[in-house]
Amino acid sequence: MIRYALEKDAQELVKLRIDEQKAIHPDASADQEKVEAIEKWISQSIGNVNTLILVSEEDGKIDATCTFVVEHNIPGLVDNGNYAYMCNVYTVPEKRKQGIMANMISQGEIELRARNVCAVYFDSVSEPMISLSQKLGYVHRTSFYSKDLVD
């Protein structure tokens, strides 16, 4: 069952976020300060009108999560300025390749359209995520530059 995250899900979502981050950054430590930052962000984001956190639950256990953070930017001549950043996309290994994430992303897109969001974007180094997103109609664009502001 795919549903919106609830306050009671916070600790499971923290664990999934840490698992997702360890998969991407295997040498990074999950020290207390980082874990507390994740806990704070998730607690503040559940129920926030500009954050859509979806979970897939089976037998009372969350096995996947996908978050969309809605950004309200200045409108342009070709769009309304409302974008969503897709992040924290993670499925526990034993539940992968079952279509759960494809369904979650599609359900999220329906909700985002209802919120007048004109586009979704994400960044990822995960080949499975890149492959899935392409199957769902996402295209790679290289129209922005970034600069890290922290060491």
C-alpha cells in the first residue's frame, strides 16, 4: 500500500534514509550529529505542505520511500516556477524490481500536478534510479551549474 508518511513513521524513515545514504556513500559515518539532522528534517517535513513524503507499506513495515520537495520559484515565460525536487528514493533490497518505486513516483506526480507543479527534477548516481526514471519519461538535462558551499 502506498500512502503519505505519518508522524509514527519518522523513525523507520530515518533508518531508510541512513540505509540509502550508506548505499551511496559506503565510507561515510552515521555519527550522532548527522542522524539528529536527518531526524529533525523528517519530523519537520512530515505533513509540511511543501514536502510530499510517500511510503510503501506491507504488513506494517515500510519497504520504500520517495520524497518530493516543492519549490516555488519566480515564474518564467515558459513555466509557472513551481518545481519539485525528488529525493530520498529508496527501496529495501528484498523488495526491489517489483514496481513499487515506479508506482510511488507516478502517484507522487499525480499529487504534484494537483498542486500546480510544472516539473520534477532529481540528481542521482544510482544506475537503477536513472534507468527507472528514463522508463517513466524523465530526460537528462545539463542546463545548470552547481557549487559546493561546504567542505
